[in-house]
Amino acid sequence: MLKFSYTVIGMVMFVGCASIDHSAPTHSWSSDEATTSEYRLDNYGCLNDSGSTENRFEKESEQFSEYKECMLSKGYALRTY
């Protein structure tokens, strides 16, 4: 019975690790002054200015650099994970 319990625990741990979303966000923006609506407008504007319609970028891409500079210029602080 004990061996069965360890097997079940091991399987649950394996399935749990295998189901981790590796496409989870790697950064977020914060601002002490912007409302949620202002953030959405600024974020959309910066995405548009960088030539992207998606919130996912390669970290070292030119599009992300343009997007990042735009958000920083609007007073947002970048948090990375």
C-alpha cells in the first residue's frame, strides 16, 4: 500500500510539472499614476508603434526594444521575472 501511495504521488508531481505553462509572462509594467484604462490605451499604443499586435515578444527582439522604450517614456516601470 505504501509503494502504491508513493507511485500515485510521483505521478501527480510528474503531471503537475508537465502541465506548467512555459509561455507565462516574463514581465509586467507598473505605474503609480496610470489607471487601468490608461494602461490599456498606452499598452495598445506602444504595441501598435512597435509594429506588433501581440503581447509576446522575443526578449532581445527589435520590436520588444521599441515597445519597451515606448512604455518607459510613458512613465511605466518594467518588472521582469
